[in-house]
Amino acid sequence: MFFFCGPDEAGASAAAARTAAALPDPGERIEITGAQLKGDPALLGDEARSSSLFGGSRHIWVRASGDDAHDALQILIETSEAGAGEAAPVIVVATSATDKSRTAKLLEKRKDALVAMFYQPELKDAAQAVRGMADAAGLRLGGDLAERIARAAGLDVRLAQSEIDKLALYVDADPQAPRPATPEDHAAIGAATEEDGFAPLVNAVLGGETGKIAGEVRRMRELGLNPVGVALALERRAAQLAQIAAYLGPRGSFEQIDKGAEMRLGIFFREKRDIAHQYKRWSQAAARGKGAETRLDRLIPRLTALHRNLIANSQAAELLLAQELAEIGRFAAKR
């Protein structure tokens, strides 16, 4: 049993994919959602002990939120200890969960389980991951190209892997016949549109600039930006605003942040004005008479739910994203 959690959902998913690929005999992949397991905890054990359609092996991939998979895993453990038989490997990617959650506590001391928590990577870590991807694909990246790709992907290792795959195909690279890649090659495959495309849309939505959102959504479609990538960019900015809020405390002011703290919080000069504007909007109280809850407290779980919906409904992802961006933008615009 593998339980991957933490704020970096992209990193957790990438680790889950590598884990599945490293299984001695992964066989058929059976996908189950956390909502399904929450409604029917016995389903996990049934699927883990069933044979695949063609009699081969299988592994179970669960995409959950929080502790949705806890009861199902507990039943799987209890039935195994009662002699129910061998079960297929179970890989759980849990958004909104940490290594202190009930599920993590259930698994962390077991010899047949692994718990790993993934934090949002820094640029240097993401660049190092890109270099590893490039080496595996037979690409030789010169200069700061690995860092440029990492930044263009918004530090999302899944998007970065997609860029590496495209770049390897473009220069005809192969692990057996490595080839160099240049910034010009990277520009030719359109990777720069990821970096250039996300920021204006994120700033319009989280800044409550409702008059700009329709145009930015249209531009998103024209550029072919990935809806999940846009959602991840919004999540990363929301996480950054949450870090700023935790640093300043309830009575702090954005203007109090010094240069050193700006670097630690990832506030770069060209983004500072936009981030300051967004922080002031989202640190406001969510509603009158609702205690200390801020707009940001509502935004983060909503973006997490949006991310899951986009993955589960890929055919309608652009429409779902456009609707949600309009709603979030209107909420941010309220005084």
C-alpha cells in the first residue's frame, strides 16, 4: 500500500506513476475515486482481490481527497489479517491530506505500506527533476534550459515531462542516441506559451478583474493551454497567498515583507504588484459574522475540487474551467 499526499499533487501523482511502473508485474490498472470508497469501503478489497479481465495481475490506483480512503484501507488490512488472501498493490494519491492524517497514521508503521508527503518544489529542485527526465529521454540540455522548462511548466513535473517528451521528439533524441537541445528548440515547440500564458489569466481571475476574464479565457483556447495546467497555476498562487498570510499573521500588512522574506515567499519583482493586490482581496473576511474565515480559506478547497473535476471530466474541461474562473473572479471582485 502506497499513500502519497501533501500540497504538491503533481509531484505525488508523478511518484505514483513511477511506483506503478516499478512494480514487478503491474498488470491492469484499476482506477477508483475516493468518493467511491467513501460510499462503499468494501469495494477496495473486492477489486484488490479480483482477477483482471484476462486473468493477469492488476494494481489499484485511488485518487482521493483527505481521508476518503481511510475506511477502505482499514477494511483491506483487517480482511488480509483474517486470511482473506493476497491483494493487489494499492496506490493512493490523496489531495488535501498530510502525513499527520488518519490514513497516514494507519499505514506509517506497517511493513507493507509506504507514506510519503510531497511539498511544493523550489525552482532548483524542479530544474533538477527536468534534467533527470532529459537524461532518461536522451536529451542534453545546455545552459539554463532545464530551469527555463521548469519555470515554463509552473514547477509542475507532469507538465515538464510533457515538454521533455515533445522536445525529444522534435530533435529526434533517443536514450541510445542522445542529442543536444537548445533554447531555440524549446521555443520552437511552443513551450514559452505556458509561461507567458498562465500569468495574465491567473492575475485577472484572482485579482477580480472581471472585464478581462473573458478575453483571457479566449486567449487560453487560442494558445491551447492545458486546463489542468491553468488550475495548477491558480493552486500554486493560492498556496503562495496562504504562505504569505501565515507569515504575516492576522494583523500583518503586505508592506511589512522585507527583501529576504520576499525571496523565501517566492515574490519576484515583476509579480509583486499583482500578488500584493491579490493578497489584499483574498485575505478579507469571507462574509460578515463568519468568524475568522477568509476568502482564501474558501478558495483553496474550491480549487482542489476544480482540479479533480477537470481530471474526471476531460472532455468538458475547458467549459468547466471557464465557468469556475468566472465565478472565482466575481467572488474576488466583491468589496
